Amino acid sequence: MKNALSIVIASVRNEEGFDKYVKKISKILIKREINYEIIVHKQDVGEKNLNRIKEINKNIHFRVITENKEKDYLLYSLKSAKNEDIILIDFERNFDPEIIPLIINLREKGAEIVITDGVGYRDKSIINRYYCKFIKLFYVKLGHNLDIDPFSGIRFFTKEIIERLELNPKEKFFNLQLAIEGINAGYNLKVVENKIKGPIKKGRSWEWAQTIKKFSKFSFVNLFSPSKIIPFHRKVQKDKGIGFHYKGMEFILHTDLPNRESAFISALLPQRLLILSIFLLLITTLICDWHTTLTYVIGSITVFYFADLFFGIFLIVRSFIKNPEIKITRNEIESIKNKDLPKYTVFCPLYKEWQVLRQFVNAISKLDYPKNKLQVLLLLEENDERTIEKAKNINLPKYFKIVVVPHSQPKTKPKALNYGLGFAKGEYAVIYDAEDIPEKDQLKKAFLAFNKIDKETICVQAKLNYYNPNQNLLTKLFTAEYSLWFDLTLTGLQSIDAPIPLGGTSNHFRVTELKKLKGWDPFNVTEDCDLGIRLAKRGYKTKIINSTTYEEANSNLLNWIRQRSRWIKGYIQTYFVHMRKPGEFIATLKKPDVLTFQLIVGTKVLSVFINPFMWLTTISYFLFRPEVGTIIESFYPSYILYLGVFCLIFGNFIYIYYYMIGLAKRNHFEIIKYVFLIPFYWWGMSIAAWKALYEMVYRPHYWAKTVHGLHFENRKKIILSRSLGPEGKREQILVPKESVSVN
């Protein structure tokens, strides 16, 4: 411990022996060569002992506090301590100060809270002894699974604790509160045995009743209230960054994004109650009239399908009619001078991907941008020693910088990005994943796009596609999905100024505005989607540009399900976060983004859960019509039946046709014939959705890492893509096996 100690003595009043007690404490501390101060408050000291203090103050370092700027004078006395280490003593409980050296020893071993344990109470009253044992057994051991003395009169803690936690040192349950709150805040609690010198002050029956009442109230509130999120103390925050403790676990965020805008708590209590109410209502109505209930449920689902179908058609048509993406021509790029280009920061978070690092360095080195105006930050995790070692051994260009993200929870990409944001020197910034190969002129296009658009647009999204579309059936269908999403759906959303869920990479930002948005939510596993919605709620916009970044399409089914389940889980998180205050979407009466948010995020999540049940119903109807046909038909009144048939036949055709259009726009004509197999792809999405729901409950912030480089396992070299060149020019790129991660 530090060679200084503040001892605050309470409950002094006019008790006898105070001067001798203080002298004994002084003697013990002087022997240990510890600088000290003894603090009492004027309100807590009787006139007799106040006079004694004046007499002995010449030889003992006394401070008598006369002010009170807190809810009680004892709390103010503790906060007035000059030293970081504090011992609080209840004088009337008559504990032997010889215990202080044992407390000091525990402090030197790392203890941050020490509560002495009064083993074997020596009260003359049998009732008092059993009363104390009852409180300890019932409220401490059984109620909170702790083994401390709730009536101990000597406690050690730090000044940081008293400043950081909301404690009530005058209350009888203070020891229990100190232990519970301290453990939740991540402090190290130790207990030291202590022998009581004399009898505990004899209590009266009304005091027992009052004490039990207070312990009962405190325990009830503590057990049934949500666990507290306890922010770091300001001193800790300077060393570690912004963060908090929750149930004893430490989380470092590197952003001051408010918890109400974070996915740390997946669903707030009102949202959980709403879900529970809907579930109970559904169960009740099923019990009362199951047939009518299912008819309404199926009717609602059919209307939901029709709305999603109509909205999809609307977006595709808008995408073609308005053609809203920002187009930067070759002439515009060639006319810009390097001296007019701004500083650009490139973020690349990597985790156990050392093998892909060389490929990324090569891809960034080929960017058509002045290297003296590039800042490339490789965000590496502290516990990823192999990647750090490999990165240091590579002859990185001067504009690359290795940034080691301190090990902490949560272990997510957005947490690393928040840490990297503090190092950004560029006026603009972009995020690339480790396996990305952006088109060479993308940074220039993004800069020119920012110059063309209004200041409300703070994000420019490049399109994403894949450089291994023809590896197997899964990569073909994955390519079809991405071609539809980035080339048609997102541009359609842009045409109506709707919120745009960002892609996980190739988001270009104005750095100043990104910092105003507090960066990324470190607990959301689709931080890109969340940020896209959040910036829309703040009145900002996202635009799509005519540039593409090529990634690796997942070619392994199990690996794809892991990746997809994370995406769906992140969409669920995003939905709950932004539906806490849906009114924030409504910027004006003419711009009801809350509705488009339901269709963009809500329906995408809901459909993957509903689809299997509707498909099974349809299959059962045609395969087992004699047995179940009449029952299924009874759930479809004529108006719902016609709508359902329309969605089944015309709707599914339209969905498949969407994918064909997206592929045709990307010149992937050879893949179009495989689109008829897309329903099997949808089945996989539904499997991933149920996995996501499980993780939402048990591992909400777990980041399922995607395995990269699967298409390199048996080949020395491979042609990654036929369409990596700017302006649609086709190029072939050979990438060695060693440059792609298989971890």
C-alpha cells in the first residue's frame, strides 16, 4: 500500500476511552512508519471527546471536519480524506486496533476492500448474539452468497471506491452494501478475522426490528433490481480508456457512446415486457379459440409478405429509374491534382489473420493515392501475438502503422475501430477487412463524391462483391445475394433518402462527424448496420458510389452459417436498440423513417424465422392434401387466400428475378442459372437465424470469427477475380496461398 493512511472514526459521541484508543492507533502506525491522519466529524463527537481531541492534537494528526456537503456527514468525512487508503472505524463497537497491521498486509497483497470478521460475538446477551448470527446467515450467506460480518466495525477501502460507488456508510447494512457493490465494480475483496475486545453495545428490541427492516429492504431491492453498470473512475479512465464494470466484469469501450444507444443490454425491461405480453396474449387466445387465432396470425403474415414484396419491387424500380449512386468518371479522377487531396486514414482490424496481411499490404500499396497522404492503421489485438510478430517482421511501407489494441472485453471489431479512431489523422477515413481488395481509384472516388454532395452526407459506401464467385454453389448464391443487395437494394434506399445499413467494409467517413457520432457500438456484432441507422437518426445521410471492394465469398456451409448467424444476431441487436425510442426516426412529418426501418431491418429478421413454417405448411398442403388440405384451407379466408397465392407464385418468382437482375448488372451471367436453387440458400439462412436467437440469449456479444482463405487450401495460386479493374475493366489477379488466412 502507499505509505499513507486516513482513518475515519465514527460513533464517537461521549464514549469513554476514546483518547486511549486513538493513541494506540497512532502508536501502531508510527511503528509501521505509515503517515496517517485521523478524521472525525464535529457532529459525531460529543463535547467531552472534542475537548480530549484538542488536548492530544499536538502529538496525533487529527482533523475535525465541521462542514457537510453530502447527504450525511460521515460520507463527507470519507470524501475529505487526503489519502487514497481509508479505514473506517465504528468506535462504539470496540474493535481492537491491533487488527490494522493485518489489514495493511492484505492491502499490500492487492486487496482493495477489507472487512474484518468478528468471529464468536462476546455479547453478554444471548439474544444479541443469535440476532447477529441470524442477520449474517439469512441476509449475507443465503441472500447474497457472501461470508462477511455485516456488523464489523473496522473496514478498509480506497477513496476511489467511496467516490465511484453510491454508498451509505451510516446505514447498518453498509458492510453488505460495500461488499456487493465493490465486487460488482471489480474490486478485490478480502476478509480478515478479528477478535472483539469487549461486548457489543446491547441493543433494544425496536433497534433489532429496525435493523431487520433495513436489511430486508436493501436485500429485496438489490436482488430484484437490474445489475448496475458502473463507469470507471476518472483516474482509471485516463489510464485505460472509457469503460465500466458490470457484475464484476471489466469492459473497455474506447467510446463514450451512451449505454441507451448501445447493444450491451439487448432488450430493455419495457421491451421484454412487451414481448412477454404479446407471447402471453398469443397463448391465451390460442387456448380460447385456436382456429380464429391462427387465422389472424396467418393473415398477418401474408400481409407482411405482401408488404415486403411490394417494398422490394418499389426499391428495384427506383434504383433503375433514379439511378441514384454517385458516379465519378475517369476524367474527374485524372483532373484532380495530388496536392489537392486530403489526408486519408485506412483502418484494418485483424485478429489471428497474419497470413492475409501481405495480401492486404499489396492491395493498399496499389491504391492510386499519394502515399504521403495515406495513414494505414493495422489494428491488432494484444493477445494475438503471432500476428503482431509477423506484422513487425514484414517490411511495411512507412505510411503503415501497427496499433496494438489493449486486451479487454468486449472482443469485437467495433471496439478495435474505436481504439483506432483515436489515432486517426486523416480528414477522411475508410474501413477495410483484412482480405479486401478495393478498386485502385476508390479513395479518389470517395473524396470527389464528398465534394459533390451536401454536408449532411457524412458516409460514402462503396459496393461489395466477391472475387471467388465460381468456387462452388454456395459462393455462387452468395454472390447473387450481394449483387442484389449492393447494386439494387441499397441504391433504391438511397433514392428515397432512407436509412442505409452499411456494409462491414468500405465505409468512407468524414472523420470529424464520425467522432461526433461516438464511433461504433462495441457490443453490436453488426456495428456497420447500427452505425448506418444511428447516423440517419441524427439527420445525416449515406450515399453509394460507383466503386467496388472485392471480398472472399464464404465457401464452407458451416462457416457460412456461423457468419450469417452473427449478421442476423447483429440485426436483432440493432432493431432492439433503435426501437427503444422509435420517435427519433421521424425527422419531419414527410420523412417517417421509422416505417422504412421496419421494412429494412425488422422484416429481414422476422422473415428468416417465419419462412420455414410457411414453407412446411405449403409443402404439406400439396403432399398431404387429402389428410390436411381441408384444415389448411380453413385458415385462409378468400381475401387472404388470393393474397397468399399471389405471394407464393408471383412473389417467389419476383424474388428470384431480383437475383437475376443483380447478377446481370454485375455481368455474372454464368451464375444466373443457379439462382433457381436460391430457396435452399434461404433454408440455410433460417437455420442460422435460430442459432442467432440462441446466441442472443446466451452469448449476445460473442463475435463468431469467419474463417478466410478456404479456396486456397489445395492450390498454390488462384485467379481471384475477373472483374477487379476500375470502370468495369476486367483483370486477373494471382494471389499466393501464403497470403490468405486459414485461421
